[in-house]
Amino acid sequence: MGGILGCIQVDQSNVAIKETFGKFDEVLEPGCHCLPWFLGSQLAGHLSLRVQQLDVKCETKTKDNVFVNVVASIQFRALAEKASDAFYKLSNTKSQIQAYVFDVIRASVPRLNLDDAFEQKNEIARAVEDELEKAMSAYGYEIVQTLIVDIEPDERVKRAMNEINAAARLRVATNEKAEAEKILQIKRAEGEAEAKYLAGLGIARQRQAIVDGLRDSVLGFSENVPGTTAKDVLDMVLVTQYFDTMKEIGASSKSSAVFIPHGPGAIGDVTTQIREGFLQASAPC
């Protein structure tokens, strides 16, 4: 019935192009419209005002001679106030946009190294958007947004980049490990030095205590036993130490056999030998 009466419906977010005897007449807004066909009015077509998206994959080469595939995502829409330009001036909108994207990307990326291209994706996208905005506005289209969603080098290049990154991280880890081991060895050496120093202090104090004890014993024995000299007391102490040593050697089950010359005159010989050993040890070189 609507076709007989010449009535048409234009959906929301769309416009219709009306022609009279093949010539553009007006842009029909969403709603119901009457087209008296007997007066030469006809519907030339519909135009969507929705935002559309076009993904463009462009192969190009960087400044350091690495071939990459750059994927750009273009969001665009027709302007209602320029619907006639958008409908009549372009026969294939997506092919036109793709041509501009190729031109800008292949002019921008070859000036950048591969690493710089990854870092400057936003600058590349802005350059593409500015160029498209200037070109497509004359055809009744608005560029809503342009995104560089991916820069994909060759698989071998990606593998090499990953290996370089892994080697760099391994080198840092090795340096950190070596530094930690160095610090550990330094701390261990400092600990050993401190332990030896404290052990030396202990031995020195022990010997000082022994010397003080012997001195007190010699003085006390000389005072309590008249007629004795310090030499007699020292000989007696040395003989006592001699017997204590022999007792410890015999009491130890793990000791090897030790042969010591012993006889009626051995005590005097041992005393003389010990005294001479002390004198030789204390004599200046």
C-alpha cells in the first residue's frame, strides 16, 4: 500500500537520499516520507550515520630494515549535514580510507627504528588521523578515532628480540648473584678475622692467668718453705706438668703409642730440656 502511495520509512540513525527525475532533491530524516512517483520523485538510497570501523593491515619497513605489519583501526561515520557528499562523491569509502592509511604509515614508519616505532604508536596514529580528517571531511565523513592496535615484526625478528631481552636479564641476574657472593665472602672473612682475634685474646688471657698463677705459687711456696729458691719451685712445677701430660696421654684411648725415654735420671733431664726450650723460645732471633 505504501509503495502504491509512494510512502517510505527511514530508520533511526539513517538518512535517505531523494531524487527528482534523477537529480538530487533533498536528504530525508528518520520517519515516514511521501514520494509521489508520478511527479518524478524516487529514492536513490539510504546512508547510515552509525560509527563504522575499518581495520587496515599495512606492511612496511622500519629505518633499521625490519619489515613489520602495522594494524590500524579507523572509526568513522557519515555527517548528516553532508549526507549528499558522502552518498555521491565516493563510490567505495573503505577503499579510499585504506589508501590514505597506507600512504601515511609507509611515510612515517620508515623514519623510525623498530624500537622507536613501538614507542611512538600514538604519534603514528595521530598522523594518520590528521591526514584522514583533512581528506575525508571533503567527502562528508568524520574520522572519530584512529588507533594503531599492533606492530608485528617477522617471527624471526621477534624471536631474536626475545633472546636479546633474555640475555640482558640473565646478565643482570649474574651480576647480582656475583655481587651477593662477594658480599657473603667479605662478611665470612670479616667473621673469621674477628673470631681469630677473639681467640687470640682468649689465649693471651689464658697464658697471662697461668703466668700469674705460677708466680703466686712460686712466691707462696718460697715464703712457706724456708731454704727453697724460685728455681726449685719451678722445677717441681715442670715435673708436675710432665707427669700430668703422661697421665693424659695414657688415659686417651685414641692416642697413638708415644715412646718417652724414662729412667732414674730422666726427671732431671726433662726439667733441663723444658727449661732450655723456654729459654730458646724466648731468646731474640
